[in-house]
Amino acid sequence: MTTMVAFEKINEAKANLDDIYNQPDPRAYFQELKKLDYSIPNNAKPVFQKLIADLKRQRHHTIHVLDIGCSYGVNSALLKHDLSMDDLYEHWNGEMLADATPEEVIQRDREFFASLQEPKDLEIIGIDQSRNAIACAEETGLLNEGLAINLETEPLPAAAKEGLAPVDLVISTGCVGYVTEKSFERLLPAVTRDEQPWIANFVLRMFPFDAIEETLSEWGYTTEKLHGQTFAQRQFASVEEQEQVLEHLVKRGIDPTGKESEGQLLAEFYLSRPAKEAVAVPLDQLVLA
Ligand SMILES: C[S@@+](CC[C@H](N)C(=O)[O-])C[C@H]1O[C@@H](n2cnc3c(N)ncnc32)[C@H](O)[C@@H]1O
């Protein structure tokens, strides 16, 4: 069984949120996810900030981040600006924007993000299969560049390769499970042309990371999981979803007691770095210092 088929089976246990991923503006995304207290970008933010700070110290130049499954530029909004998920939920509040057209929403977003301070030494490129989300993220200025592509099914276009060469850090939240090692196989030749990027994934505990880890190891990467820490992704959408997810976890030999059994989907953090760098400073030291 391919990883995609295996992941599709696991995804059947989860509520299907596909409808909100490709709307002409971010309102539905934030309104629906607010109901589920979707919080993984917020919980990932301090970890990503640490990694970016470390890379800045080591590399002495603008840090280029590639966000896989970036949607409307969610991680970018949090990392470039002093914003939280609650701020974004308030910004895209349903009642306040009920009568606005998508064009009006995007215009308002562009003005809002332009009015905020932005670090000069951080650029964020995003990849997502959703054309609408990528178009919005580019138009609002949240992404420096967006690639609307599904690397599970299509190769990276030659024109995109040049722009990915400077990437220092690859990140993802809420995306592994939709993407597999296939996407990484297609990205690695482009992102490792200059300095090798670090690769930082927050992954729901129900999705095995071993196939991606194996692919990355073929490119000289060592992957470490942050032990003893889980990160809340969102609340379960229903009792049925919770029961199905718990079943998958138990099948994987993972005990959900006191964890997912309490009502939230939980992610773990994996960092993949060139082997030498991983040996020099272990993950715990890097992230928890
Ligand atoms: C749960 S959302 C997470 C979005 C964002 N990272 C966040 O945490 O708010 C999953 C995202 O993955 C995207 N996605 C699903 N399959 C994909 C694929 N094969 N390639 C790229 N993006 C994909 C969806 O369009 C959606 O934007």
C-alpha cells in the first residue's frame, strides 16, 4: 500500500474540511476552524520562531521559509507579524464581514497587513494545492511568493525551481497526512541546491512519519522527534470523529489516554536537519533552551 492510500484511509477518520480550503477569500476557513479551536499554527509559532532565530544567527542573511500547505498564509501571518490565531479569528469575523464581496475582503486584508510591522530579514514562500488560497495569500502580501501546486500528483514546474534554491527552512502545520514523502521527493532537488534547509513538520499522531523520514535520510538528513511534548491541533468535530481517531491511534500502538481521549487532536514535532548539524546541537537543546 502506498503512503497516500494509507493516509487516505486514516483521513477517513477525520472530519472532511476540504470545502473551506479553496474559497475565494479566507472567511469560511477561519469561521469554521474557529468553531473547532484550530490552534496548531499558534502552538507551532514559538518553535518556528526559535528555528528562524537560530538560522539567522548561523546564516547571516534573510531567512527564506517555505510553508507546505500554507493555505491563506496562516503561518506567515503569525511569523511575520505580532499576531495570534485569536487575532486572525477576530480579523475574519463572520458577522462583521457578512455582506462584503471577496474582493472587498482581500482589499481590506491587503491594507491591514501593510499597516503592520514586518521583519525585513524574513521571506515566506507558500505551496498549496488550493489556487484560491494561494492567490489570496499573494494578493494580501502575506506570501512573498505562492505556488499553487499538488506535488503528490504533479512534478515541480521548472520555473519554480530557481525561486526555491534559497530556502533555509521548510515548515508545515496540519499538512502531513494530505502530503506524503512524494511531495518531499519532488521538493528536495530544488531546495537543497544551495545551503540545505532545515525541515520542520508538526504532524498529527495518527500519521506515521517514517516514509518521509526515510526519504529525507536519502538526502543526508537526520530526523528527530521532540519527545515528551504534544501540541494541540484542534478539537474533535464530533464524538464519531474522536472515536475513529482513537481507534487509529490504538492500532498504531499509541495510547490516547489522557491525550486525544480528552477531546483534542494532537500533533508532534519533527525536525530534520543535515546529519552533522543534528549531532552538533540535539533538538531538545535547540528548541527547549
Ligand atoms: C488543515 S489545512 C492547514 C493549513 C495551514 N497550514 C494551517 O495550519 O492553518 C491543510 C492545507 O493543506 C492543503 N493541501 C491538501 N492537500 C495538499 C497537497 N497535496 N499539496 C499541497 N497542499 C495540500 C489544503 O489545501 C489546506 O490548505
